[in-house]
Amino acid sequence: MLRHMNTTGTDECADGNPLGRVTLESTLTCPVCGHLKTEIMPADACVWFYACEACHTVLRPKPGDCCVFCSYGSVPCPPVQAGAGCRG
Ligand SMILES: [Zn+2]
């Protein structure tokens, strides 16, 4: 009687990257002209200045926010998403 052997392959689906569920794309909305621009955020840094490509206004974080993505983006910055906050 033949028996099927168990497979020895491992499941490679496991996600070991702690930033794997963090969204790095955020769409910035210019508060001056309303221009939308999707940017890729750095995973481990905060962006303090961002110049709108349409009206060239330099955006800075609102009081209490750590970066322009937290103030004007559709998605907060990666450190905030990860729950670690930003050390500025
Ligand atoms: Zn603008």
C-alpha cells in the first residue's frame, strides 16, 4: 500500500516585516490651491517641508503634527502608522 508523504516545504507567506502593513503612499492636498499629489513617504524619516508643485507654496506641519503628511496627507507618516510616533 502506497502512502503519500507529507510535503516538507514551508509556507513563505508569513510577513516578517514590521513595516509590511504601513502604507508608504500618501496623497498631499495643498491647502492653498487644492492641488493633489501622491508622494512616497520615507519609511523612517519625517518630512518637514514640502513645496506644492502647482503653486509653489512651502507647506509645513500644523502645530501638533510631526510632518507634512500628518497635516496634509491622506495617510499619516509611517512612524505614526506604526504607533511609534515621531521624534521630530
Ligand atoms: Zn498649491
